[in-house]
Amino acid sequence: MNSASLQLSWRTTNAGTTTDHYEIKLDNGVWTNIGTQTQYTFNGLTDGNHTFNIKPVSAEGVSQTYSIIVVIAAGTEQAVPLMYVGLAVVVIAVATTVVLLVLKFVRNRPKFQ
């Protein structure tokens, strides 16, 4: 199974309120106190939808939860073999040449009246 990492960072813009600490939670997991750091890296994420939750908490215990849903697609990326790219270029070139020759023939043929 493939896994990915995602680093989230944020800043507090609460006027008049001081943040004592932040708590984070992934999906339906448990809240984790991460202190006053304003970034966190989630590791071992599997493909699919995930909800990332961040909760600033004041010294008085007042908090507000902020969430973002992210789609993780860490599946194996496979490059297209160069042979197929070359083959596609050749096919396009041949098709273009044939179309141009047909157009030239149609334009230059004698018109019967």
C-alpha cells in the first residue's frame, strides 16, 4: 500500500486572543497537542479523502476547529515509455502528411464542367 506525507502550516489572526497551544487531528482520530508550532506533517497517509483538523486553544480553553478535506493520490506514478512517445510522434507525422497530400490532390485535380 502506498503512503504519502502532507505538511500543513497556518497562522493565527485572532484579534485580542492569544493562542496557548494548537491541537491537530486527522480524520476521526484523537486530538494531539502540538504546542505553539504552526505547522505539522502528517505521515503515512493512504489514498483517499482525509479531513485535517486544526484547533487553536486559548489559555482560557476557548477554541475553534478549522478543517480542510484533501484528496490523497499517492499511487504509483508510471512514466510513459519513450518508445510509445516516439511511436505517437511518428503516427501523428504520417497522418499529417497523408492529410496534406490528400488536400493537395483535391485542390490540384482538374475541374470538369
